[in-house]
Amino acid sequence: MSDASTTDRVYFRQLLSGRDFARGDMMARQMVNFVYLIGDRETGEALVVDPAYAVQDLLDILEADGMRLTGVLGTHFHPDHLGGQMGGWSLEGISTLLEKVQVPIHVQADEVPWVERTTGVGGSDLVGHHSGEVLRVGDVGVELIHTPGHTPGSQCFLVDGRLVAGDTLFLEGCGRTDFPGSDPLAMYESIHTRLARVPDDAILFPGHLYSADPSQSMGETRRWNYVFRPRSAAEWMAMFGQ
């Protein structure tokens, strides 16, 4: 359980499913999802990124930290991130969270219909955003970056020198592009163009623990991750095209 910011105003925690919350849930342990808590220590307001598996555990962690939930950020619609049916399993997510606390669910605009179909949450609870918008939690700004490829409305969050990347970019590899709504060429554009301005000293926080380390700098990721080897869209499609 990581808290990368204990001395400044920004509240930031990285929580691993099956270990830091949803303990004993075999699906949570198998999927190794990360959930993130982002907030303002002075105001006590906080957002949760991709709440799934055991939302009460997440609310309890926030309460223990003296924080209160004011909203949800969704990286994309898949059930292991926002809840729904997956492989015969019913995964808890935002629909259960809304039964406990009424907060807005912030997603990328293109993702709204996908989230509705997957989670059953109605459009009145969803707020669709566009790339470049900055969502504020207290006095802390979270920039939303639309990164389609894994899904049409996948988005990453840039906050205080940290990139919360969902399933767009891992320390090793990137999100799959063979699912419904996926687009390998869009993934190339997202990784090589849309995220190009994220500085090398920013720390990458992925959506799953698919590597030995839970986070690392973007500079190291660009140096070692094989998804940065292709130098053109044609090279990318030769590697990743379906």
C-alpha cells in the first residue's frame, strides 16, 4: 500500500486489489488491479480511481485517513475497473458505490455509453469529459488525457508529477487492443503522441501490477518498455495490428 506524498498537500495512495483491499477475493487477487486515491489533505476531499471488488473497503480506507469521497474517476469501462459481469463473475463497482454515497462518476465522453451498458449506472450519474480538462479536488488539479486504444474512451490522469495510466500504459507493455472497442492504431497515437508531453521525471502508475515494480519514471518506461520501439505507425501495426 503506497502513499507517495506524506508531507505536502496532495493526498495520493496506490492500493492493490486482493492485498490492500478486497482481501480474500480470488478474482481481485488474480486480476491485480490498482485503485488510486487522490485528494487534498487540507480540505479532506478525495477522488477514487477505478473502484472495484470491494468499495466499502475503499471508503473505510478514506475514512481512516480522514478523507471524504467527492467523486470517482474512471480510466475505462471494463468490469475489473468499474464493476459489471466478467467471465461469469459479477464484480462490484460504481453501482454499489452509488448505493453508499452519491458522488459524480467522471469518465471520458466517448466512454459514457460503454460504462452505462457494462455497469448499469445511468447517464445522470456520469459526467463525460474531454481531453485537456482539469478536474479539481479541493485545490489539487487532475488533468484528464484522452488515450483511446484499449477502449474508445480510455483516459489517463496527470496529477502532481504522477501519471495514472489505467490500462493504456504499463511499465511493461500496454493494454490489449483485441477487445470490443479497441483500436491498435489509436493506441499507437495515444502512447507516442498524446502522452509524449508527459515529462520523463513523471512517475507512471499503471492499472495493474504486471511488472516487478508498482511504478517507475516515464523516462525508464520509455527506455525499457517495448511499446516504444516502433518508430512509425507502420512498424507499430506490424507488431500490434490485429
